[in-house]
Amino acid sequence: MKGIFWNSRGLKDLAKRRFLAEVSLEHRLDFITLSETGRDNFAPQFLNTLSGAVDFDWHCLPPRGRSGGILLGVRCDSLEVRSVVMGDFAVKFRVRSKADGFNWALVAVYGAAQPELKPEFLADLVRICGSEQLPILVGGDFNIIRRREEKNNDNFDGRWSFMFNTIIESLDMREIELSGRKFTWANALPIPTYEKLDRVLASVEWEQKFPLVSVQALSRGISDHTPLFVDSGEPNHVGNKNTFSFELAWFEREGFLDLVAREWAKDAGGSTSVQRWQNKIRHLRSFLRGWAKHLSGVYKVEKESLLSLIQSMDVKAESTILQSAELQIKLDAEMRLKELLREEELKWALRAKVRKVIQGDANTQFFHLIANGKHRKKRIFQLEQDEGMIVGQDNLKLYITEYYKQLFGPPEESCVSLDESRIEDVPQLTAQDNDILVAPFSEKEVFDAIAQMENNKAPGPDGFPAEFYKRCWHIIKGDLLPMFHDLFSGQFQLFHLNFGTITLLPKKTDAVRIEQFRPICLLNVSFKKFTKVGTNRLTQIAHSVVQQSQTAFMLDRNILEGVVVLHETLHEIHSKKLDGVIFKVDFKKAYDKVKWPFLQQALRMKGFDEIWRRQVESFTQKGSVGIKVNDEIGHYFQTQKGLRQGDPMSPILFNIVVDMLTILIGRAKEAGQVGGLVPHLVDGGVSILQYADDTIIFMEHDLEKARNMKLVLCLFEQLTGLKINFHKSELFCFDRANDEQEAYRQLFGCDLGALPFTYLGIPIHHRKLTNAEWKCIEDPFEKKLSSWKGKLMSYGGRLIMINSVLTSMPVFLLSFFEVPIGVRKRLDFYRSRFFWQGDEVKRKYRLAKWDIICRPKDQGGLGVENLEVKNRCFLSKWLWKLASGTDATWAQILRSKYLQTKTLSQVTVRPTDSPFWKGLMKVKLSLFSRTKFIVGNGASTRFWKDTWLGEAPLAIQYPSLYRIVQRRETFVATVLQSIPLNIQFRRVLVGNRWEEWLHLVRRLMDIQISQQPDELRWKLTRSGVFTVKSIYFDVINSSSIPRSRHVWAVKVPLEIKVFMRFLHKQVILTKDNLTKRNWTGSTRCSFCDRDETIKHLFLDCPLAKVLWRTIHIAFNITPPNSVNSLFGTWLNGVESKLARHIRVGVRALVWALWNCRNDLVFNRTTHIHFLQVIFRATALIRSWSLHYGGGQGAFGYWIYPLGDGSSGYLQPVWMAIM
């Protein structure tokens, strides 16, 4: 399926008509949609020229006045038009594909350009698309941008974007990302405005039909709008046919591990450990490839057979009651089908790389679409180069492979080298550190390293993922461990296993040049296990040889520490009007250009043992890689420089390399050749910040010293092989440096930056961020929680997704800034909309207020994290680290800037403080109310206001004394330094005050002052160490809901737990609850003639009573008399293990009853027999047993044979009832 959406701006120009005809013939277009045609009728001969004389069925929407007009045509031999719907701003065809009979809707849009007409256009879009039941594809010129980055200037109206995005969400549609362009429209001004006004949207159902669909930008030369070419993809394209991929679903197959063990045990030959390993891996791969091919064919046949059987049973059940034997056959078929679908879900979960969403919770379609979206993003249709455009798969593969051969080829020769005898300023390893690195490998160490590897990651060229090594460890370790012993003894060269596939990921959505793709190397796990073990060793000691300015991938260093330094430095030089220059450095392909000889030199200078250096050499050198282009892998070639992204050791080795830049700058600073900023806050001033290759250079205002700094940077380039993209770097000049900013710009050959600028994903400014500047977090947040994703997920999946998005995306900003109320509300709007699947346009009933949903599970909520509380807890962590005495650079700056001679508990906020510090001050009282001081010398503990004697401050324990004391901020050391105690009151102590004073004095007599500093202890943990989790649950704490553990502790899918929570709260949408929400339908129960309430449906309805009778007969337990007792006292006195079993079965029965009720209400089912409910419940329990423990425990009680030979509790019970 191929087509084009284009705002042609009229069709009078012959060049436009010829262009359309050429595109139609070249791509064999199935549909053409044109907007702004400016005409209300077209002659047949004219239309024939547009399609290149191909027979098309055309319809047009007349223009509104002098603008607008839509022309839509479909190819008659591929699409049949079933109906046409005309709107004010859109035309909709309902069409049928003649090739396969697929029915779908095609909508061509021309949005209003005038602001006063945009509400009318958006309403028309909802009217045309909202009621459509068919899969739908929508495209055209919408005349609205969705996000700020879709325009090249700051003239942005967020109101229309918000409404447009909300409508897209409400329609459950997804934008098909545009390949090859960032903008689709440009005006003709001297300084043109660029915007993305044209786009293509698709419903989930349409994308499921065409999972490989792509949208490409064609040439814009003859219009101000870019034509959008839609291609549904090549379903027959399979890439490299011989590529092997191990499927995790195979582990679900009974006897699979035995199969692997049998094949692995076969003699594969080989005289060395690595030869034996490679031969066995090849044999197993060959065997599994054939086994999987056979399995795939059997799977398809079995799945179709089961679906047909279940369908025929369902049809029969509509007209008659199935016999017990028939129900059992249907139950077994449903059970087997769920097993097969579980395997399919695992397959697509691996491809989607979504690790946070629950597998086994009916999310297969979600995994499928995410995987398709990721696949589309990696597709490369064309690339620009200086000589022109490269198109065609073979041409692209050749060009990209040659590019990377040069990139990873021999490094440039350089005569520059470091003096290795000068190491007095180079951090050194100790002998003990080296002992850690070169110790013999142990089996536990190797297994732990493999166990730490992330699951659900793409495998290397051999196709075996980390899960294979974990699950088959007992089978393969006998052949794996000897390779480690050979590596330790120097008898094994790792290049035999050092193979990788480079996958190209676009750095931005409009990537068109090869430099705009990031190469990620997928290495064989058989190789990565060696570097992972080495990385674990190196991580233990790396902090001692990499200086504090580097915060990436280092133990006990936080990514945001550098951000704090940058923000506070920027605020200081702005508020104090200090001179200075900040240089944001952009390195070009940093990892890929590292010279191996310099890495070895850096290791020598830092004192690494020769044995370890040889191992690093084997880890990094002589590796072979192949470039994967559109699922096809090119020829493998050996790399001759660089550290591969994808190797776990690369980040730390890179840190060791770039740490030498800090040393070079330090030497230049010591010689007076360069200078840093804010030397009054940090000794010597701040000169450099590093997070891997994200580097910030600080320079005092001095052009001569700036020249010296550039010389240092150029020297670093020559030494390491790294290259600085000076034209992509940015300069920021302050105060008097602004007067010479042009000289600085020319010196460094870069642009002048503007505030705020982004560092490590965080917008940096000296002032508080505006709402518009918070869009950098809001837009990705909204995109991650798109409605189309929620539509494909259960309540349980949505719940996990909401918390995982909070964890993965805005956590940095929550950890750094106090989030404004308006931003929090918008983020909560996106979360709530995603969870309930509704908004202003598409109303859905919400069963609880969002603040209740955000309570902990034991307090009546669903455990969704409260943004405001989480924000305050993250900020509290900074204060705790500061109070705990860390000497990191960020802490030195904060102490010098805000504390000076005061303690943290004494300092107060000032209007001139930075936004970061103001945020910390707002949580200070909350933090200190949960701390306790262990008094040492008493110099930093406030006598009255800190908790140090008892469980509360003395000001609270002795309020009458505190009210009249003269010095309320005095310290413990000051009070106890002399006898009598150094405390003065404003009045004479008499009566109760005298008695309180005597009581306090007696307690103080037991206090012994020492020379040790005071120690701060956290009261909420046993260890006395602060955790975000402990303060979060303490702050959000409210009264617990009794028996809530009976909702969450039972091993059933999360969706069932969420339903049971709503049932417990009695808010599920039974007809009485719907009536309270102004619903006007019948209130009669679907199973009987009484009014439907929660209590009636689940307890009092005749059908429900029959189900509860099964429980009574099976367990001799009286049914609950209310919904509250169902979750409370009903099972009091029942043995705990039996009670757990009963709760599992009850949840299955309740869920089955609810779904049968919904079948009657929504799915036109005419009759439900109680046996159908029981069989459905049994099927549920069997499917849960697959995921939560086979035939053991609660599941076995209900569905597996008992000791007397019966088939579990339910079967004999229903036989007794009948």
C-alpha cells in the first residue's frame, strides 16, 4: 500500500502535475491526497494527468472562499471505494483492498490556517474520525504543530498544540514518524520560518495490519510544503536469512533444558578451550535453528486448530448448554491456547525491549507495536552526502560499511606524547588495588557477572542472549570456566570471540546524514562475560584513579553532582556580576576515536599492573564488527581504534582516557596559563566538569589564557585521537567577557549559546525555569504515556508503565528542581488520562480520585507515586549528603556559598539564593524532623532545636523553658562547656519551670563530650542512613486500610488485584453505580430480575449463590455476608495456607462472574450457565499457574488431582450440585 499526502498549493503549475504523475508511476501509488487545490471541480482529462494516466476514483472537497480544497483519489485496480464522507476540513473514504479484502478508512485533511477557525477544524476532525469503527489512516496539512521543537523559532502557541495532542490521544491514534526531514513547510522570507505542519496518523488497528509502514519526505522544490510518501512496507523482507535468534519463549516449552543439555553434551571436538566452546555453540545453534523451524510450523497449525475449536464451541454454547465433557474440551483448548499466546508474548516482549511492563498480563499487542516502532526508527531509506543522495539497499550498505571502516581504521599519526615519568599529579593505584584486578577468576565471580547482565537485551551475532547463559549455567559452565583459566594464564586470545554487530540508531528524528546516527555495538555474550567480570573488578577501584570532576559510571558519584556545580557556578557569576566564560564542548564520535596506545599509556601512568594492561588490550583490540543496515549485515572487518559502545567496560576505560584532560588543565592552571571560575568558593576555582564525553570548561575572562586553553584542548586531541566539534560547541560569556564575545567566538570557532542550555538532559539557567522551559520534560512524558499504548494494556500494565515512566524520565528534574504546581498538574493529567483512558474529548468513568490512586497500597491506593512528595524526597537526599560531610566539589561550593560559618540547621533562605538551594531549604525542616544527632563534640548540634536527647528536640520536650531562654540557637558544646551550664533565661525559674529545669539538668549530667564530630542519624531506618523510600512512605503516610494485604499479597495478575481493590472500595461500575453517574439505562441484573448492585451481583444473585455454594461444599466455609467481610473477617479462623488457596479461587470466580456479566451486557451473549462461570474460573487459575508456580500451592488446590484421585475441588463440587 503506497500513497502520498501533499499540500500542493494549487495545481495550475504544469511542473506540479508532472511531479505527481512521475511519483504515481514510479511508486505505483494506491492513493493520492492533495490539499489547497483551490478548485471545486476537475475535468477528467486533468485528473488523468495527475495519476500518470492510471485509472483513479477521485472526489473533491471545495475550498472555503479563496483557500483550501481537498482532492482525494484511489487507484481503481487496488482499492474499492465503499463510501465517501465529506466534512468541512476533511474527506473520508471507506475503502476495501482488493488484494485481501481489508476494509479501512482513508482521511485527507486540510486544517484551518486562521486561529478563529481552528476550533471548528478540530471539532470536524473529531467528528470525522471519532465515530469510525474501521482501521483508519489520516494525513495531510493540519496547520498545527504538536511540540515546540517542530518550529525553528520561539513564536509558539501551546494552546493549539495541547488541544491537538489531546484529540490525537482521545482518538487512540499514533503518528507515523517522518523520515528524512524535521520540518515540512517553509516560507519565502530572507530568514525563513520552518514548521512541521504535515503529518500522518494511524489507528492501532491500521498499524497492526501494516506494521512496517513508513513515511518519507519527498522533494519540496515546487511547493512550500513537503510531499509525504506513505509506504506500508515490505512484509516479505527478512534481512539476513541465516541470522539466528534465540527465543526466550523456548524456555516455556516443557523439556527444553533437557534438550539443550543433551545436545551440549555431544562431543564437538577441539584441542583448546575456545575451540571446544565455539564448536559446541555452533552445533547448538544449528540444532536449534532446525528445531525452531519445525516448531514454528507446528505452532501455526496448532494455534489455528485451537482457535477453530474454541470458536465452534462458543457458537454451540449460544444455542444450547454444553455438557461437562464438552466444557472440559473447551477448557483444555483455552488453556493450551494461552500457553501458546504466552510464548508469543515473550517473543514480542524481547523485540520491544520494554522491561517494566508485566509479561503474562495480556500485553502482546503492546509489545508488538512497540517493536514495530523501534524497527521503523532504525530503517534507513536514504542518506545525504556531499556528492548527493544515496538510495537503494545495496548502495546504503556499501556506503555505511565503508564509512565505518574509515572511522575505525588506523589512527592518525602524532608526534605528541606525555612524559610518563611525571606522575606526581596523576592518581595512582595501590598494590592492593592491583591485587583485585589480577586475582585468579572464581566460578562465583563469573556467575555473578553473568547474573548482573540485563535481561531482554539484543544478542550479538551468535544470537544467544544473556538469559541463555543464566538459565543454562549448569549445562555450559564446564566448558566456559576453562576459558577464564586460560585467559588468566595468558594462553587465550579473546579475539576469537570478539565479534559484534553495529546497529545504527538515529540521534534525532530527522537524521539524514551518517554522522547523525549513533553506532551501538551488539557483542556476543560469550565475549561480554569476560569484559563484565573485568568491569566488576575495575569498578571497585576506578574512583581512586579518576578525579572528582568525572561523574559518569563511578561508584558513589551521582550524575547530577556536575549539574549542581554548573548551576551554582552560573548563578554565582550572574548574581555577583563576575567575569567568566563557559565552554560547552562537543566531541565527535568520542568513543570511536580513542587511540589504543594512549589508553595503554594512561593505564601505565596511573599504576595499573602489566597483567591487567594485557587483559585490557585483549578486551579492546582485534575485534571484528559488521554493520547492520535495514536488517542486513555487511562484511565483518577488524577495528583499529576506538572503544565500542555496548561493551560494559568501555565507559570506565573512556573515563580513564578523558581524565587526562583534567590533569592537563590542572598542570596549565598550576603554571598560571589558564584559570578557572569562582576561586572564592573552591580552592583554585572550577575548571572542568565531565560526564563521559559531555564536557564543560570554565575559563576566567582572559583572551590569552583562553588561547592557552584551546592549545590544551588541541594537545588532548593529538594525544587521544578524540576530535572536538568546535562548530557544534557553544560559548557563554558573562559580564565584561560579553564585550569581547566575538573574539572568543572566533578563537574557538563556535556559536554563542543562549540560556537556558541543556546539560545531561537538564535545562541550565541562573534563574527559575519558566513553564515553557519545562516542556522538555512534559512532551516526552506525554509521548511515553500515549493513549494508544494504554488501549493495548490491562490496568496492571498501565499501572507498571506509569511508575516506570516516572522512574526513567523526569527523575533527574525531580531530583534537582522544585517542580512547579502547574507542571505537576500537567504531568498528573497525562498519567491519569493514560490510566483511565479518557480525557476532555473522550469521557471515561474514573473510579477514584487521582490523589487516592497515588496513595500506597496499604492505604487504599494503587501505589502510583505522588509527584509532589517524590520531588521533596529527592531534594531531601541532597541535604542529607551535605549534612553527612561529603567533600565533593558540589558540597564545597554549597558550604562556601550558603553555610560559611553556620551549620545546615541554622541557615535560612535568602531572596538571592539559587533556585536549587531554595528548593533544598523548603524541605529542610521536614528532613531534620526525621533525624537525630549522636553527640560527639557537640559543635554542630543545636541544644534546643535538634533531636539529640530523647526522641524530640528539647524545645518540644521542655516548652516552658524554651519560651524564656535567651539564646535559642546555641549549640550543645556551648551549653556543656562549663559548670554551671551556659544557659540564661529571661525570668527566674519557679514552680513547674524549676522542676523541668532540674529534670533536664539530671539528664544532662549523663552526657559526655568527646573529640569526635557529631554524627547525624536517620530515624526511619535501622542503619541510620537516609533512603528516599523511607522518607517517601513516612511523608505520605496515612491510616492503613485493614486487610489490604489480602488484595495485594495474593499471587494473581496485577489487573485482577486492581479490580479487587476497586471492588473492595465498592466503586466498580455496576448498574447502581452507573445510575449515580447519571446513566439512564436499565438497572436490572443481567442474571435475574432484581436491581444490580455490587452486593447483589457477587453475593446475593441466584447465580452468585450457586458459585458460593461450591466454596461451601468444597471447604465447609460459610459464604461472606458483605463485600467488606469478603476482604476482612470472612476467613478468620481458617488455617493460613488454606485461606491463601481459597482467596486465589475466589478471585478467579469473582473475575469470571464479572466477565460473564459483561458478555451479557456488551457482547450480546444471550445466556450464561453457572458451569460456564466455573470453567472460566478454572481456566483463569490454570493460566495463573503458568506464570506463578506451575501446579504448586493455591493453583494445584483448584485444578490438579487431589490425593483421592479427584481432579481438584471444582470438578467434584459442580457434579454434586448438578
